[in-house]
Amino acid sequence: MKRVWSGSTLHDTAHLQNLLEQAGIGSFIKHRELASAMGDLPFLECSPELWVLRDEQSVRATAVIGEALRPDTGAPAARWQCAECREDNEAQFAVCWNCGHRDPATPE
Ligand SMILES: [Zn+2]
């Protein structure tokens, strides 16, 4: 097993796990419970982490995650609605958590 992502919120981490699942990559979230107990614990010890079950899929998983995150352009980004399935997506994501559709407004 290999860690491919460490997020600041469980929400973000769950979004990425969903995308990995769509790509056929098995993964699990570590510190899922601790993240919800945040406040009593030091931040770094309870950030949710995304791990792939099979090491050989970690490179592909990292690519999927890199693709999904909106490049930091310095401009404030807004939440956006998927044109495909109408789900709301957080600003930092360039790919819909629900269907994998890419936000057309995202710079390459
Ligand atoms: Zn969608």
C-alpha cells in the first residue's frame, strides 16, 4: 500500500478517492475518523490520507490526482456546477467528483 495524497479535509480526500475509483484504482482513506475528531489532535496527525491498495497503481493514481486538481493560477476560483451531471464541485477541483467530467473553464 502506498500513500498518494494527504489532504487538509476529509471532503477533498473523499472527492479524490471517488475519482480513483472511477479510474479503477482501489484506495482507502486513512485517518478518516481522526479527521472528524479534529480540534483535539495535532493537525498533522489527523489529516486524512489517501492510500492505494496496490503499489503499482500509485503512479497512475498520482497522475489522476494531479489532473483533478486545478492548477494554482493565483486567481480566486469559484465553486462550479458540472455541465454533465449538475453536481456542485469545490473550486480547487478541475474534474467533477461525481462523473469525472472536466470543467471546461479550467486552464490546461
Ligand atoms: Zn459531473
